Amino acid sequence: MADVTIVVAFVAGFVSFLAPCILPIIPGFLAYLAGSVTDKPDAKGRLEIFLNSVFFVIGFSLVFAALGVLLNTILQGIAYGVQTWLARIGGALIIFFGLYLTGLIKVPFLDRDHKMIVKKKFSSRYITSLVFGAAFAAGWTPCVGAALGAILGLAAAHPGTAFSLLMAYSLGLGLPFLIVGAFAAQAQALVLKIGPALRYINIVFGALLIILGILVFTQNLSLIANFDLLNSILLH
């Protein structure tokens, strides 16, 4: 069961990266952080973009790690009865965000357009990227809020896995950033090509969250583990 939720958290991070208010501006934003504003940076420029991407990912990963430790510490020691209610609240949150991603409900706060703006630069571009990565995790909630909110709901339902879930989410969000950082020039063209498909990706993931949320709310998430066990028996 834990393996299933970790996979869901990883996919949630990837879906957050594909959010319509983030994906189109990422290549140019990373290039700006690295100080390369040309469409086709040279080898040195590409290396700078990638290194700044690494520090940006480290920045938001540290914030998610701290949040995971905090949730583990606070939630793990609560009484069983409270955990039952947390599971119901967590399940309801997952269903809510799943409905939002499928487009069945509208949340104006989550639909707002955003721009990544670096208001202060440090003498080191790497420190700037690190700090802005941390700020991204702490303050970009409207843009990544649906997927991240669903993972926080899952963490509330299963307190002992909060740290693992947030680290899996961070990995799912961070790997695409690193790939874009490594192939900045090609990424811009790819973003334009896959843009129309983003809506369908959100719908599929939203439907998955609705099913997951129902299982969490009814405390039947173990059915997934039993289904995996049944498949293993049938295949062998």
C-alpha cells in the first residue's frame, strides 16, 4: 500500500510541473536565473542553466523535506480516533482536488495566472536559485496547489508516511526541472508541442485522485494492496 501512495506522490509532482501556469515559462525562467537570455546558449550557458536548475530543485526539496518531518512529528503520535477523522478529512481533500483537476469544479484561487519573478538577486546565481527554489515551495501554492494539496491530504490520512510522500512528490517535481535545465533549448519547442495535451493529463490524474480519495475516506486503501497481491498470485 505504501508503494502505491509513493507512486501517486511522484506522479503528483510531475503533474504539478505540467501545470499550465508553470510549464510554459520554465525554460525562460531557468535561463534567466543562470544569466543566459539567448535562445541557443553555448556549452557554458547550458551548463550554467543546468547547475542553477539543480540548486533550484534543492531549494524546494529542502522545504518539502522540512514539511514532511514536521507532519511526521506532529501527526504520528495522535490518538487512533483522531487518525480516523484525519483519514476522512484527507480523503475529502483528495476528492476535492481530483474534481478540480478534472474540471468538474472551478476554484478561482487555483486558476489565477502567475509569473515567476526574482525580486532580489544575490552575488552568487546559485544562492539566488536555491533561495528562489525554497520560495517556490513556500509560496507557489495556487499553481501547484491541487496536486500538492492531494498529497498533503494523503499524508494526513497516513501520518507515518508524510516524509516519504513529500520526498516522492519533490522527486516527481524536481526531475523534469533538471531535464529542462539540461536541454533548455529543446525544452522550449517541446513545451509548445505538448501544451494542448496538458488538459487531458490533468483529467486522467484527477480521476485517479477521486478514486484514491474515496478509498482513503472509506479507509479501504488496503484494497489496492490486496489487488496487487491477487495479481501476483494469478501471474505466478
